[in-house]
Amino acid sequence: PPDSEQLLERRPVETNDEEEEISTITCKDIETGGNTAKSKPDVATPEQSLISDFQIVTNLQGQLPPRLPPRPRLPPLSREEWESYREIDGRVSKENEEKFRARVFAGSIDHSIRREVWKYLLGYFRFDATDIERMEEQKAKEREYEVMKKQWESFLPQQEANFARWRELRNLVEKDVIRTDRDVELFHSVSSPQLKQLQNILKTYIMYNMDLGYVQGMSDLLSVILAIMENEVDSFWCFVGLMDMIHDRFEITQEFMRLRIKQLRTLLKVSDPEFYKYLGEKDSNNLYLSFRWLLVDFKREFQFSDLMILWEVFWTLHLSPDYPLFFALAIIEKERNNMMDPKFDFSDIIAHINGLSKNLQLEELLEKAESICRQVGAVDHLPEELQPLVRQPLPPPFTFPSAK
Amino acid sequence: MARATDKKYDHLFQLLLCGDSSVGKTCLISRFADNEFRHTHINTIGIDFKLKLFTIRDKKIRMQIWDTAGQERYETLTAQYYRKAQGIILVYDITREETFRNVTKWLRNIEDHGVKGVKIILIGNKVDLESERKISTRHGQKLANQHNIKFFETSAWKDINVTEAFTELAEQILAKVESGGGRDRGSSSIRESAIKLHEQQPTPATKSHGGCCSGGSSN
């Protein structure tokens, strides 16, 4: 309801009412309390204990169980492993698909097989199709792409002149493509074929989904896909698959983005009330600055090589349909001490957040995000607002079959 | 208290840039704040931000400059920031007619979401592309006159008139603040809600103070 939203946004600085309900205890204190650890605790390695630099586990009305130590990431999924999930005719069973998702979540994908595997992750290829069926379907998709591309390519000048929405979106695409990842080698030259392909795909997507059209941010997502696919048609259909997953973010009302930011706020409030309160005092707890993170999945915060790893984790939908929220929380948690400088004001906090771009340690944050997600997922009665965010019950951490 | 000495500026001003996509909002800010111009631009997603310390008439001004995405879609997000801005720079591209036509739409947005009496400047950017010009200086000036706002033609690339435009806006805000007609931050709507809150919780109300450096959340 808008009322509570407003309360959160314009929260008076002085209130202490929440403080009494909150008991803040450190992780170590809790662990001996042996609350409700659902999965087996891992043996902490020396490097893991380093990470518990500031693990405040908080009981907001007794909601959060103890945080398990972060699990080290696994090596990337290899070609042999990927092949082992496939039947002789090329199908991947439902059971293996689940294993595959868990596996990718835990270690991402070896670069040499990304081009193939992303087509599955992004829903362009069906897991349950045989190789023969898939080849047929791919051919059909190629034809469909050509048809849609021809549609805008064959507009007569008068048609374009009478079609304001198309002109507006086409211009936006053209203006944005020449501003997309130009510092990346692949897109650097004005005459690079990849820039042309970005344009073609985005314009064709307008024809595919005229209601959504082109929205700023899309070119940022597409460029990474194109860098992997190196093929216009495949990139288009992978992009379609991605949009099927996340089109809500781009809808005109922006309600979904507002909901996500609100959910992130609630997650932070539950997981780190002290920092949440601090942000409130600095007029920053609306977390609008996470908008860019959440709209384009941290595209502006990481290099391509890291983004691929990160997005694969998101696309598995393994622990959460909206895992980026937990990843955002991991960044905030990692940086909260740096931001709790008494001299910091609103501007400094924003400047700090902005300065994080391209300065973040991906692996560590991924490990942290999993810990946070599992911790939240182990709560017995999650607030209704957070319930859709975690799979219940959470699947256990991935282990290799050989390692008992 | 130590607070006053911690602060290295006299005033905090919040500015916001709006206007159609790709008119050069981000480039204007980069030119003003960092004196740089990059030829590999990126579009602004949602909202972005830069800080600039700036001196006018011996007053150190810390400028918080909000950069907004041009696509209409993100207006619901950027509207939140209109409320806080004391000064708004509305930008169009002199080589693209539609960006000029949309100025009235942006002015309406400012009226809908901005503070009453917010200072506005109109900028026609990209005068370095004179040969592609579609909107004459006279047209731009006329529109600005109609709305009683100052007008500048600029080039972020060639560094023409950029500092002048920002300075003019800062001057206007400073004059308003010093005359007691405005505070460093806050809008009529925020002020109203603050007053309402204080009515509910009888704490000493932070009464409107003419200056802006007396501490409190407004700094």
C-alpha cells in the first residue's frame, strides 16, 4: 500500500521505536545457539573466516536464522559435464536440467561452450528437444527473423512518415547503439558490423514486440549476448528469451522496478537494520541508486568477462527468480562499513556507490549473495512481500557426484 | 560543534538536467564538473549523479548534479528527483527539431513534479554542429522569454557557454537562498509533510531558517 511506501521514504530521522525490537547479535554468538540451520554447515576454510569481517546477523522480530559461511565457487561447467547431461539424442531430462541449473549456479560456464549453452539458458533452445527437432526449430526461427526484419526494412518513406511510434523508437535505437559499449573492442569502430547488428536486432525486436518496443537499457543487455553469439539471428532469439524473463522491468508503468527496489529495501531492513537506519538518517534509504544495478543486471558495474559469469548465475533461476536482489544486497553489505563514515552525507554515499563501478570483486560477492539468499530462505515465516523471492524449500548446495 | 568545520562548503545546491534522449545532458555535466568530453558516450540509465565544488562571490557551493535518462519511460523514477531540485537545466539539441518541440512537455513535467519557484535554464546544445542547425537562436530565445527563463546556446564538445549556464543557475539559486526566499533543499511538498509530521509528534520543529548552513538534515 502506498501509505507504508511513503513511510519508508520519508521516515523521520529521530524515530527509535524500531530499535527496541531489534536485537543485534554477531554471528558467533548465534552459532552456538544452534537455531535452524537447514543445510549442513560447511567446514570453514581460512579464507572464508576472513569474509566474516562484518557479519551482523540480526533478529528482526526473531526472523533471521544464522548465516552459514560462504561456499567457495566451483570451477566452470566443462564441455564433458555438459555432454553428460544430454541424452544420446540430444535431449536433457527434467532431472538433468535441474542438476545443470544447480551446477551453473555454483560455478558458471566454461567460455568455450557458452555460445551453445546460453541458447538453452535463455530459452532459445528447448531442453526437451532432440538434436533433430532443435535443428528444425532453429531453421524456422531463422525464417521468422528474416520475415520480421524485412517488415521494417521494407517500410516506404511515406509509411515511416505516418508512423510516429516507429520513428521515435527507431531514432532511439540508432542514438543508443552508437553509445553502447564503444570502449569494448568489438563495438569500437563506427563501421563495426556488430554495431549494425545491434541496430538490426533491436529494430526487429520492435516489430516482434511492438507493445514493449525499445526501452533504454536493452542495448546494454543485448551487446553481451551478441559478443557471445557472434550471429544476428541467434542473438535475436536469445535476446527474446531474456526479455521473456525480465520484460517486466521495462514496462511503461515501471511498477515492477518500484516493487523490486521496495523488496531490496525490505531485505536490507531485515538483514542489516543498523545500516538501513543509517541510510535513513542520510536520506538515502530509498535505494533509488540501485535502479541502474537492477534494471540492467549490474551491466555498468562489471567488465564483460565478469558479466557473463554473473548473468549465467542469474539466468539459472536456481535459488531465486530475482537473484539480482540478493547480489545487490551482497554489494551493500560488503560496502556498508566504508559508507558508515560519520562525515559521509547523502552525496558522499551516492558518490561511493557510483565509484564502485568496475571495482568490485565478483567471486566474493557471489559467495556472499548465496549466503544471504540461503539465510533468508531458511526463515520460517517470511514477510509476504519477500516470499516470491526465494524458492521454498531451497535446493541444497550443489556437490559433485563423486565427492560424497 | 565540530560539524561546521567539517563542512568544506557554504551551500549545497541540487540541480537536475532534463530533456530528450541524446541531447547532451551527460556531456554538459562532464564538461562542467570534470572539464572533459568523451567521444564514446553511454546513455544514462535511470538517474546518475555528479558532484562539483564551485565558488561564486566567495561562497563555496557544493553542487549535486542529477543527470536523468531522456526516455519518457523513466519519468516515474526521475520525478522523485524533481521534487528535490532547486535548479533545473532543460536541454534540447539545436540540430533536432523534435527535441525542441518537446521542451514544452518537459516544462510541464517540471511544473507537475518540481518545487514552486524552482529556477530553470533553457539550453540549446550542440552549437558546434552549426551546419546541421534546425532551431535558430531567435526561436530558442523566444521560447525562453515566453516562459521567463534564461537561455543559453552551448557546446559541450567545444566548451562554449557551459560554465556560463551553470553559473547563471547557481547565481539565481544563491540570490534566492540569500534573500531568504529558499533553502538549500526542500520543496513545498516536503516542507508540508515535515510540518504535518511535526504536528503529530510534538518535537521542536525545525523552523524555516533564512540561511542554509545551520546544520540539520538540509545540509
